[in-house]
Amino acid sequence: MPKQSSPHNPPSDISVIVHRKPACRIELEVKAPPVLVANARKDAIKKVGKEVTFPGFRKGHAPEEMILKKYPSAVESQWHKSIADAAFGTALQQAHVPMLNTNSPVSFDLKKHSLEDGAELTFSFDTEPSVPTVDPKQFHPQSVNRPDVGDKQVDEAIHQMRFYYADWKPVTERGIQDGDYIMIDLDTLEDPPQKVFDHIRFEVSKARMAEWMKQLVIGAKEGDVLEGVTDLDADASETEKKEFTPKKVRLQIHKVEEASLPEMEDFAHKMGVSDVAAMRVSIAEALFRNADEKGQSQLRDQVNDFLIHQYAFELPLSLIETEKNHRKTQLQNDPKHRESFEKLSREELKKLDEKIYTESDQAVRLFYLSRQIVRDAKITVTHAEVQQEAVESAHAFGRKIDPAHLNKEIFALALSKVILAKAQNYILDNCSKDQPAAVDSGASTVSG
């Protein structure tokens, strides 16, 4: 790969023609004068001489004639590199084309070279994408519905939270009955089969299990493998009926258990409140906050879709591939996904690869667009904000980090998140107001 610095001061009469290729690829067609080629040859001989030894001479002090005679191919190879190194820096300056980054790979093709006629060569590398300016007035947000928060939702939250303190008792001597809890796998019997659930716990009850599944598992035992056909419940909506297609499935029962849940007063004390009424109020407030956050998240998703689909521009393929490989590595190294990842068929792996590529393309695209928005709007991003984002992200995954000593990868990820959030805020604050960016409040009917 050519360097941007050369061993000699290259002449300024290098000629350069710039060819812009798809996907932010740049090709520089360069003609270098004989003096550059001659200097590069001297440099090549010197570099090879430093690597070899001759009897009677100190390393690096052998005559040029001896080096050329004994190591002609090594000198020729190094000569090519020295020509490229000497020409590239000046060619890049004359072309006024920024490289993608200082570590971006550069390839060169030396078409011909001689001491009499100079050299002709081409350089290829990725350049920075040309990112369009975003007009926030073009964004028309759609209202999003915040989920209702009432007694029903509070009851369900309490029900789920009590399982954190449940006493579990295995059921092995009898068949499954109403009120039990089962751990199952569920696969469709299509061609090819598809995994629907993997070690997922279900409560065997009318309220929490589809009727067809309940009828299938009642009376079965741990270890049984059952086959059946999916079906709609009697209270299914007309839309659900139109969109529903029955499927043959295989269900494997891994575990059957009974759960003993804590009494409500005891549970309230475990939650750190005085009584059940106070607990319900506290849970309702948390549900309201979650509902608001969900509404804001939906609005931000709208902004992302607007940016991705409204502003098309070319991206370097190397950036997308780097992001894709990073995401695949994370997925393969995650114990939660590794086993299922290894079981995927060739066709499933192909689809997953395409999905990751699309997600990577969108992630890189959002980074450049959000960075452009922040720059154009002169929005400040402080080091302290990036540190705080890094710490909060680490805490969300149960990790602790020192904000004063963030490695480059963690800092870059946190910086991207901060920039994207500020860009989203800017779009939402300055968008077209013909459609209100409102989050419907939903009725509150929580009783103490």
C-alpha cells in the first residue's frame, strides 16, 4: 500500500486524472516524471541493501552494483513500491480528494516505468461519502399511540413481577394440568422447519396460552414431543381471521413446574413499599414512564426511516463490510445466540447475512446523516455527554467501565449514539407541524 510520504521530495509536475467510481471509490490515473522514477530506484536499492549482507561490507554499505546483480527481483519489487510511495502523496494533494481515513487501504497498479520515460500508474481507494443536507421540514411525523395504563396493565405487571420471588416445584408424577408452567420448544413442520420458540416458559391457562396449544399439552408430561396444528381462538378478530394460516407444528416439553407466588402484602414489602395500594401506584408510574419512552422511541424510529429513505447517497462498501463483520462477530460470540446460530441451514445463514448487511448499511448511513445534521446545525457534543452515554450503555448490560479511560471502540460507539440522539431531537424540534408529533396519552384508570 502506498504511503502519503516519500523518501525524496517528489517533483510537482506529476499529472493526475481523477476517476470517480461507484460506492465512493476513487481511481487516480497518474503520470510521474523520470526524475521521480530515478530517485525511487535509488531508494529501492538502498532499502534492499539494508536488509542483506555481503562479505567484506558492513550491512547497508555494499555497492549498488553488487546489490543489483545479486538481488535484482527484490530491487525491482521495492522499486515499484518506492515509485508508488513517492507519487501518491503529491497525486493525492493535486486531486483534492479526501481519503476515507488514514488507515484506508490503497491499491496501486504500475502500468509501466522506465528511467527515460517516467512511470504511469493508477491508485484506488475509498473516499468520504458526499452526504446531503437534511431539511427537517420535510419530516412529517405521525402520531403514535401510547399504551393504556390502567388496573388491567398494573395487574399484569404485578403478576409477572411476582415470578421473580416464586418457589418452583418440578412436576413429574402426573400429566400437565391447568395452572402449571411448561418450558417448551416449538418448531413448524414446514420445508425447511423453522424455530418458533426455544426454551420458552408458558403458563397453562386460558388467559395466557392459545386454546389449541393448551388442548395439545394437557395431560402430557416432561420430555414428551407432540405434534399439532395451530388454530385461532374463538374470540379472534376479523383481521386475525383473514391473515391466519394454520401450520403443522412440533412441540417438545422440556420442563413442567408448579409455581408458588408470594402473597400480595409480602410482595409489596419486597418491592420496598408499605402496602399493596402504594405498590400499585408505584408500578403505575413506572408503566407511564415506559409508555412515554415507547412513544418517543417510535417517533425516533420514524426519524430514522425518514433519513434512510429520503436521503440516498453512496457509501464505501468497505465501511458496510466492516460494520457487518463486527455485528456478525458479536452475534457469534454471544452465548445466547451462538447455539442457534450454529444450527442455521445454509439458506438461513444466507438470509441472516443479507439482513445483517442491510442493518449495517442503514447504521452507517444514519451515522453520516446524523453527523451532517449536527455539523450543519452547529449542535454541540461534549466529551462529558459521550462519557455518560458510555457508562449508561455499559450499566444496561451489567458492566462497569471507567469513564476517564474509555477504549476507542467504546468511545466511538457512545459518540455515535449521542450524535444520533441529538440529530433526532433536532429533526423532531424543527419538523413540519402539519402532523402533530404527539404521543397519545392513553387513559389512566389505576385504583389504589
